[in-house]
Amino acid sequence: MPVIRITKEFKFEMAHALLGHDGPCKNIHGHSYKLNVTVKGNVKNGTDDPDEGMVVDFTILKNIVEPLIIKEYDHSLVLFDKMNIDPSQFSFMNKLILVPFQPTCENLLLHYVDLIQEKLPLHIELDHLLLRETPTSYAEWFKSDN
């Protein structure tokens, strides 16, 4: 059976700062992120499944990615937990996320790979993730490289 790849694109707004960075990214700043999630699998044919003729319904991808990433990270401030931030300093906001890594595009992408892979149905495989931080800058992950 031929393998088909399908991609669903998501958008979210997020702010971050990079601890110890020697450029302007050491300051809190935000981006309009785009996340492309590509999975691969066989097209379902000859079944009674509601997603007959599909690798997987795009809604299934949406139902995985939206709660794990979009709702969690949209309009949030993400900081490295080694910054020794007192969360009470940010009590005016309800979306401060402290992560155990420098919140670069690359590290966020790897984190998202882990989150998504754990939730995918068994008949499809995560193939490729692209996280676009700006219109001209992005990071990519390919299953075939790992």
C-alpha cells in the first residue's frame, strides 16, 4: 500500500526570553508561531470506518494538538525555569509556563514532538514537524533523521 503524508497547520501567539543570550532575544518578546504537523500512514480503503479514504481525519490531529500545544501555549510567556523566576511576580497573568530547557524554537519543537507522538493513533506515525517563529525563520524535525 502506498504511504501518504498529510499536514495540519496550527497558529498561536507566544512570548519568551532566552536566558544568557547575547542578543535582543534575552528580553521578553513575542512571535506569531505556525506549527505544521505531518503524519504518514496508509489510506483506509475497504473499511466501514468513518475516516474511510483517509490516512486520518484532520479533526483527530486537531483534537490532539489543540489541547496539548495551542490552548496551552497560545498567549503565554515561556521562560527557562533556571531563570529563578518567582511566579508570584507574574500573578497578574495566568499563562506563565516555566520549562526545563531554554525556550528556543528548536527546543520547543522537540518538546512538541514528544507531546504529539504520545497521543497519535497507532495506525499513523509522526513524520515531520515544522515550527515557524517568524516569516523567515523556522526549525524542522524529521522522523527519518532520528
